[in-house]
Amino acid sequence: MKIDRLMGIITTLLNKEKVTAPFLAEKFEVSVRTINRDIMDLCKSGIPIVTTRGVGGGIYLDPDFKMDKSLLKEEEISAIYAGLKGIISVSDNSKYELLIEKFKDNPKNDLDIDLSSYYKKSLSDKIEKIQKGINDKLLLEFDYFSKKGKSHRIVEPYTLTFKWSSWYLYAYSIEREDFRLFKLNRLINLDVTENTFLPREVPLVEDDIDVIFPNTINVLILFDKDVEYRIIDEYGKDSYTYFLDDKIFFGFSFYDKEYLFNWLLSFADKAEIIFPSDIRYEFIELIKKINNKYNKHDI
């Protein structure tokens, strides 16, 4: 629909300093002539769009422009504002501060999103560098810590994702010759190189990393009922059923066995793996190793 395209053009201009008509035409899958008519319609409606010709020319919004609330519903403005606050919580880039100014007069800002962590300062620096690498098609170089230890990586950055309560970089590893997912908190000594790369076709469906990392470890766990609040908090009310008067059955699928075991240990003696038997046995062996370590150094 035309109204959707017009709103899309405004959003694009709010997020970019300057674009061209061919860029917008390709983005919205219409002709350049249609884009030019859209720009004229937006100007007539009071949106201060500036167009310049020649080398370095393009289409952009007047820097002093603030979004007119009449273009959006109140709840839509609130959603945009909350999203921008979420971005600002992990980014020191002034462009987001300037962008949120366009919505600062919104009277109903009752949704507060904070995507930061204890690593806010270092996380913000990493995100800024990664965004530069993605936007300018520049290789990134960093040290990475995983179960196998420390390794040095050179990658082509493609996507920043907030998933599983953490930030991840989806990138193509030059050394491994394949796409990899890197957790930002495990990534140090990050540098943006001066070496450019030609973008590859990204094998993600709408950037859904669950396609790359499917949950294939199916478990059934018996929990004491007094930890029900944690199950609700972390996996929702529909993830379990009641058993007897003081137990609950929890059935779920996990991707990472190490995460599963660490999570279960946080419940102490209030959790027991019922199925499958091989996962139960591995967990029992882990508990034995922990017990042996403490018995060996008993004071």
C-alpha cells in the first residue's frame, strides 16, 4: 500500500543521513518515478524533505525536523520511542540521541527497554565498531574465548543480534571458511581493519539464528514446586505441568548441554533429570566429579 511505502520512506530517511531515489526504488520495489512522486506527496503533506542534484546529492530530511504525531498512532510512537531507548542503552552513538529527540514530546512513554548489562561500556564500544564494520564492509579482527580456549579471528561482519539475553555477532570466519555466531561478552581486543570485503549471501532466514542453532536436546525434568517461580520467570507457565502435590514436570528442548547442566546445578537438590537416560547419566557423572573435588580438599 502507498501509505505503508510513505511511512517506510520517512523511517528510512530518519535512519540515514542521505539516500538516493534509485536506492529507495530498489528498497520498496517500485520505479524511480514512483519514488519521486512519493517525495512530492510527502513534501506537500508538510514533511521537510530536501533533494539535491549532482555529485554528493541525494534525498534527506531537514535536520531540525521532528516527527509529526498525526502521522502515527500514539501506541506506535510509544513503541518506536521504547525501541530507540533500548538501542541507546547499549550505544553511545549520537545519531540515536538525535533521533529520539524527534519523539521526545510523546506523552505516553510507559515502556522502558534496557538492553545493557554489567559490561555496558565495553559492550557499547564493541557495538559501535561492529556497526561500522557492517556498514562500511570492513573486516573485523578480535580474540575470542570459547570452550576450546582463546583464538584469534578475522571475520566479515553481517548481523548484530540480541538473543537468549545476550548480544551476538553473526559473521563469516575467514579462518574457518564458514559463518559463525560470536557472543560479544567473550570477544576482546576488537579492531576494525581497513580491509574491505564483498558481501556474501547470508544463509539465515530473516536473521533467525535458531535456524543455525536448533534446540535438539529434549529433556524431562522433575522440579520441587517451591522453584516454580523460576520456571515461570525463565520459560513460561506453559512449559510444565503439576505432579502430585509438591512436584512439577518440566519438558523443554535445549541447544547447549553445558548451559543445561549449569542451569540445573543452580537449583541444587530441587531438580532431577528424568529423561533421557544418557543425559541423566552424564549429569550424575558431573555431580560425582564435583563431589570428588570437594572431598579431596575437605578442610
